[in-house]
Amino acid sequence: MRKTTATLVGLGVLAFALTGCTPAVSSDGGTAASAPVDAANADCVSAVTPDVEAAMEPSALVAPEAPLDLAGLAGKKIWYITNSQNQFSTEMSTGVEEAGKAAGVDVTVFDGQNSTSRYSEGINQAIAQGADGIILMAVQPAVVKEDLAAAEAAGIKVLSTLNGDPDEPVAAGTFGNLTADYTADGELMGKWALYDSGCAADVVVVQSSPVHVWDLAAKGIEAAITDSGSDSSVKVLDIDPAKIATDTTSQLQTALQVDPDVNYVLPVWDSAMPFISPAIAASGGTAKVLAHDGISASLELIASGKDQQGTVAMPPPGWIGWAAFDEVGRAITGAADPGYVIPTRLVTSDNVGDGSVGDVSPNYADYQTAFTSAWSK
């Protein structure tokens, strides 16, 4: 059961006064002077503004408070098995490896290549090679149920990461799920589109429902838009996960041709941007883009004012790697699970700065030291 949640700092935000105005967006994507809002949408604007403005504040640092039994981890082996090696998962794997080096633990990285058979192969290789822990990244436990049962029988501690919301039941064969609240993050994405448009948003969501966290985020966006009581609309594109690049481009181009009034495109993962931007450009549209994750490439786009206007950013993926390693290390040594929840921050041109960790996640500028200092207490 999740026990620790991250708290946004500096939430001294005044509720948006119901004045018949809402933030408009300047040419660089930032918030400009207020613009008139249709009276029918004024209540909607007033409702979403406090949540959006609060989410712009920096995320508080989530880090261990108790020491880690490094002597008990000596000679142990931890495997990081990922669904694929895109930019996000690669940066996270670097964090796992850094944490392993700092703790003196052998780490093996296995690329699942978006293949269920490869996921099973990775788990069974880990079992055969005497792994003590496994970090299962964005691989749904249900699709490797038998393999996880075998790992559990072998005494391997398996942490599921980024596979659901924090309050979902822990999957059989795993001891926990390190994740963000994707449903809430999706709702925030929808609220930003409402806020930014004066509750006149024509939204296209891009997701792939077999990826559970993407499906949760998409449902959150839908709920925010449909429950807003505004003139806004939402359409969800469900992409084939085996054909992410081609299916994203073709489905989005078609959607934009059918509805040229679309003014917001919300892919639920940042790594979709190489397929999103060309589709919007080909349509001749000017839809704004908000995604999720906060990978460095997207932060650079936001900072430069090109293609992407915002993201719901997690801390650096390397930090997630350290947090995952910490949880598995504690499970191996019999310590209590800290129950981390990954915090998120709404990042736009207003608060992205130069896109660096120091500007986007200032409390995470030296997260490595926060872990090693706690471990050695």
C-alpha cells in the first residue's frame, strides 16, 4: 500500500476571481494578458484555474529518510527490465546503474523491445542468473503472470514501476508499484487545455490503451473535459502499440483533417513528439501540444518555444531509477517499503526556464546526494 506522497510546495495561490476573463497565451506559448471569456464558460475557468496554477509550483523532493543496509546488499544482483529503451527508460536505466554503483550492487539492464516474449525472456534470464531483485519498468504484470510467480518462488523481490495509479492493488508476484498518479495527471492535462483556451478547447488525445498508465491518463483528460460544463470537446485516438510511429502520424493527420478546428493535441507521453509535430505541420494546423513525462528533449522544445507548449513533468528519470533501486534494495534486505509516489509538475514556457533540472525540478538538482547521505546514516 502506498504511504508516502509528494506535496507541492508554495501553494499559496489565490483562487481566480470570476471576472469574465481568463489567461490568454502569448506568441511564445506563455500566459499573456487576460482575454474575454464567454459567459457560459466563466464557471469552468474559475473551477480549473486554482488547480492549474498550483500545479505550476516546483515538486518537493522525495528521498529516503532511513539508512539502507549496504552491507546486506553486498554481492546482490538487480535486474532492470524495461518495455523498450526510449529516451525516458534509457535515462531511468542510467539512474538505476548509478545507484547500483553507489551501493556496490551489480545491475543488469534488459530491453524488452515492446515484446511480451522478450519480457518473459528477461525475467527468466534473471531467475537463471540468480537475481535478487527485479525492477519491472512499464511491463504490465498481468502479461508476465507466470514468470512473476516463478520469480517469487525463487525469492526474487520484484518492483513494478509506472504500471498504474498509486492506489491500485499490488500485482501478484510484486511487492509494490512505483508510479505517478496518472489519472490525476490526465485530469490536470485536460484542465490546462480548458484554462489555456478559456474553456473553449477542441482536444485530440493520443494514447495506446494497452499501456495501462497511458489509458489512465487519457481517461483523466476525458473526464476533465466532459465534466467541465463548457463548450469544449474531446476525441481520443487509440494507437497500435506495435506501430507507434506510423499509427500515431496517420491517425492524428486524419483527425486534424476531419476537424480543422482542433486547437489542442494531448499525447500522454513526451516521446510521441517526433510523430506528433510532423502530423500537425502536415495538416497546416496550429494546435498546441501538452504531453506527459518531462523528458529532456521535450523540456528543450518548451524552452525554445518550438512544437511543444507544455508537459506534466516527473522529476528527472534518473531520480526514478534511484528511487526504484532504493525500494528494491530495502525489499531485499527486509527493510520497510518507503512507498514512494512520483510527483509531477505542470511545465510550460512560464516556468520551464532554460529546461534544465535546476529550473524545472530545482529540488532535484542533487538528488543523488540525498540518497547516498540517507543510505550511509
